[in-house]
Amino acid sequence: MDDLKTADLVIEVREEPMPPTLVLSWRGRSADRYPGRVLGPFFAEALERAAATGAAVEMRFHALEHFNSSTITAVIELIQDARARGVRLVIAYDGAVKWQRLSFDALRVFNKGDALMELRPS
């Protein structure tokens, strides 16, 4: 799977063997008003690959400078799609950065206690 590169956003893709994990590391800014046009197909490919290999998907937001409310909507759709496919999703972020903490703490409502989603501040 290839990295995603737009004018302001890069999502680097790396596969870790143990435990099998597809790591998506975000950096830059996600300010597109319609990020789903680019993120939707990218996320679909990631979930398909993870489901086929039995891997988890780990999204790392530590190096992300900013994202808008449209991007959080795309992330929520990813959470729902991952759950529907039975793919474990880990969202790792910088808990010391206020906007990240506030944005990702709000996603706790999607944690159903079934180990399919984990929010990991660091």
C-alpha cells in the first residue's frame, strides 16, 4: 500500500510484523473541506489490506499539526467501517497537545469495550 500525499498532508504507511499492524502515520495539516474524497478510498484500501492479513490498523497523529471537523468526520467513518469489518483500530495521539487531546477524547463514545478500538494518548 502506498503513502497518501496531498498538498498539506502526508500519511506514511508501514507494516509491522509482530503483532501484525498496518501503521498510518499522519503529518502536516488536513484542512480540506471534503477530505473524504481522498481519505475514504485510502481508508478503504487500508481496511481491506488489514482484514485480508489479520492485521490491526494503527493511526498515529503525533506529528499532525491540525485537522478540521471534516477530517474528524472521515475518521469517525473509518471507526465505523473498521468495526463493521472486525478490524482492530488503534488511534495514537499526543495527549499533551490540547487540540489533539480534546478531539480524540471525544471519540471515546465509539469505544464499545470490545477491543476493536483503542485510543492511545502518549
